[in-house]
Amino acid sequence: MVRKIQAQGVSHAGVLAALQAVERHRFVDTALVNQAYEDTSLPIGLGQTISKPGVVARMIELLCAEHTGKLGRVLEIGTGCGYQAAVLAHVAREVYSIERLRGLHEKARENLRAFRISNLHLLFGDGMLGYAKGAPYAAIIAAAGGNDIPQAWIDQLAVGGRLVAPAVTSAGKQNLVVVDKTATGVVRTELEAVFFVPLKSGIA
Ligand code: SAH
């Protein structure tokens, strides 16, 4: 899986090492274990999916871009089964990951128990509001796409920080969007088309 992702153009050593370290088969149901190392999204229950590992790698590489060392505090919106959160915990000093579906929040907790990752904090709540208590974040990453990037995320991003999220662009399609917060303002860049589950408000 990691070799395939490398062939797709991901080259950041820290990101590749993190993907190598986190066993993806531990995050999917027994019936799907034989597909765990394919570059594909898979169902994790409640209509949600574990993200495609190639896209997880691409997005985390975008976050790590100019950092040679570890990222500082990172906020992930959409814990799902906890896979991306575990990968993030390898490249960041502190990770806050928030999920709006209680069933998945609990599933992630269960999946991650054996890993004993001390720098990962799982939160249950509406990630559209971000998580102000952990702000400011060096990086914010969303695993679900809305019509726009919530203002709360931009507010909670540190100056010099970067946000990567899927969002609907002016062309009406879902694309990866990068937001860099600089001392003089916010710079938004739209990248390739992606397919993420919808970002929804409230908890359930
Ligand atoms: N990072 C996960 C991807 C899970 S899919 C992984 O590694 O597998 C995206 C998740 O985002 C879903 O579980 C969905 O319930 C969640 N989500 C959608 N809107 C949300 C919101 N407003 N706050 C928190 N989580 C949200």
C-alpha cells in the first residue's frame, strides 16, 4: 500500500513512515480485512467510510509541507474509525480528533485502545464548530466535505498554520481546498477533485 502511495507522488518521509506504522486492517470489520491495504475507501458503519489511504497521505503531506520536524497541535474533523487520527499522531505533537456520531466516536476509541497513543485526544461533538479549547492549531484537516470551510476552523488556525479540507468549489464539485493563514490574511488554494462523505452539523 505504501509503495503504491509513493508511486502516486507522496514523498514526505515522515508521512510514509506514519502510514507504514499504522496497521489499517485494525480499523475495518473482519469481513473487509483482505481489502484493508488496497487504495480504496471502505464502509465503517452508520453510512460512513474509512478514507482512501492515498488521499489521507496526500492531505497529511500537504499539512506537513514545509515542516521538517513534527507538526504542533492538529485538529481533525471526522474521526470515523480513527485510522487517520492514528496516522496524524505520528506526525504531530498533539492531535485532537472530533466526531459527531456517538457510535463511531466509541468505535474509534475501541479501535485505538490497543495502540495506546498518548498524544491523541478523541472528542465527541460537532466539528463544524472546531474545538476552541485546543486552539490555535498548526494544522486542521477535515475528513468530510461541506459547501464551504466553516469560519470557526479559520479562526482556530494559528498564523502560519494550514488547513486542508474537501469543500464544494465554484464549479459545484468537491475539491481539496488548502487555506494558509498568514500574518497578512488568508490564502485559499483549490486542488484536485475528491469524494468525501458530507460534513453535517449537530451530533447524533
Ligand atoms: N478520518 C476517518 C474518516 C471518516 S469519514 C478515517 O480515517 O476513516 C468522515 C467522518 O466525518 C464521518 O465519521 C462523519 O460522521 C464525520 N463528520 C461529518 N460531519 C462532522 C462534523 N460536523 N463534526 C464531526 N464529525 C463529522
